[in-house]
Amino acid sequence: MGLDDKIKNKAEEVSGKAKEGVGAATDDQQLENEGKADQAKSNLKQAGEKVKDAFKS
């Protein structure tokens, strides 16, 4: 995976944090949960990237 994928994953994480924050501020539990899910998905993808990078070295 390349730099583009890493950027997309980080953007997804940031977007998830924003969703979570807006959900918490507006007391919208569904939006807050979506934000947490987006962050978890992004973190999992980033972990996969790190494993791939480790094997390339």
C-alpha cells in the first residue's frame, strides 16, 4: 500500500474524531458511535499498513 492509502486512512480517522465530537456535543449517540466506528476501522487499516511495511523492510 502506498502513501495515498495512508493519507486516506488518516483522513478517515480524523473524520471519525470529528463525528464523535459533534455527536457528543449535540447528544447524538448514533453519530458519536459512527465516529468511534470510523476511527476503529481506520486504526485497523493503519495497523495493517505497519505490518506490511515491516515485512517490506
